[in-house]
Amino acid sequence: MPSEDEKYDVLLTDEALISLNRLDKPMRERVKKKLERLSTLRPARTLKKHGDVWILEIGDYRALYLIDKSAKTRTVFFIGDHKEYEKNYLLMFK
């Protein structure tokens, strides 16, 4: 188990919370479980052109988040299926 100084607080923006609440119940529960693990999960993948944006894969869904090492937070700002992710990725990070 990671030590306390390796744990991060997981925060969701209002937009991410709205997206989470729009999911059907089984998918919402699956995403919540993965987000709970995000506090200790080792970051695996970033956006190619924006290395400070991290990707959490949950089946066909994606969560995009930022890490603030000094505040020990991981802020999720996008939750959506792969199509929404591609559409929003192209719009957000041209």
C-alpha cells in the first residue's frame, strides 16, 4: 500500500461531475471505482501534444485529468466515451 505522501486527492470539475451523473448506473459505478483508485494509481498515459494532461481509460470511456504535485491533487475535467473524447480532444487541444 502506498504511503500517505504518495496519495492524491481526486477532484472533479463541475463539468466532469455532470458527465459522470449522466452515465447509466452500471457505467457510472464502474467509472467511480476507477476514480477512487486514481488517488494512488500510477499515471500511465498523457496526451501526445499536451504532456500535462493525463488519460485514465475505463473501457470505452476516458477521463482526462491534471496533476498538481505540490497540492497533491488530481483534477478530472473530462469524462466521456471514446467518441466524445476524440471530438473534445480535437476542440480543446488544437
